[in-house]
Amino acid sequence: MAVVTVSVPSELKRTMESFAEINWSAVARQAFARKVSDLEFLREMRRDSKLTEADAIRLGRKVNAALAKKYGG
């Protein structure tokens, strides 16, 4: 298994240490795996998409406006 070093703010490290029963390496591995899976999914969606960048921006703005209206933003 490869080794990856992760830096976290001191305050977060102190809080993590208060949960000694947690395997933080396992938590990090799960988070990395989930993020890689999400990115691979997005890569596949983009590869098969016929949308242009302008189309995607326009659609994103519509979604943002609809969410702002729905949630009072």
C-alpha cells in the first residue's frame, strides 16, 4: 500500500485526537475513494455529453436560479 501524507489544521488535529477510537486513515481512504468515484462518474458524463461549455453554464445558471427561488436565496 502506498503512503500519502495529509496536512490538517492544528485545531482539527486536536479534535480528531479526542476520538481515539476512530481509524482516521480508514476515514481518509474512504473519502479519497468516494471522491475518485465521483470524478470518474463526471468524466464519463462529460465524455458522452453533447453539451457545449456555454450550454452547461446556461443550464447551471437556470438550476441555481430555481434553487434560489425554492429555498428563498
